[in-house]
Amino acid sequence: MDVVTGEPLFSSTDKYESGCGWPAFTKPIEGPAVVEKEDLSHGMRRTEVRSRAGDSHLGHVFTDDPESPNGVRYCINSAALRFVPYEKMEAEGYGYLLHLFEK
């Protein structure tokens, strides 16, 4: 969840070990949770990821990650996220997302 607004951003079902040191996800949660913007800072050309509702900087997305199941890595700053355990999702108002964890 977005630490600022509480908006759902990513699911732990899409998290994987990328070796980059930051939480890495293959995709955002369903719906328009994030916005991607060109980032030309630090002499690099990257794609910044921002939260849709709070417009907070979350991290960057890369489309060439060989460790990712789909080649895409959303490299997200852990300080921008708040983890809600499955057992607490209903009580915290996120029950509508429980279907994401069904197999």
C-alpha cells in the first residue's frame, strides 16, 4: 500500500528476488495504481514510477531484467510502501483484494 494515501500499489504475489536490494515486482496491482514518467536525472534515461493518487515517487521500472518472470522489474523504495498481512486485509478495508491471493 502507498504509505502516504493507503492506495493499493503492488501485491506480494508479484514480488520476486531481483538481487537489486529494493523490493521488486513484475507489475503493479490491477487498475491504474501507478503512473510512469520519463526521468532524465543523474545523466540517465529511466522511467520513474509514481503513485497515482498521492503522486509520490515510488521508484523506477526497467524492461530488461533477466531475473524477472516477464522481463519487467518495478524497483520500488521500501519506505514508500506499507505491507498489510493477508490476515489483516479485510479488517483494514482491503478485503476486495483478497481474490489476488487465490489460486
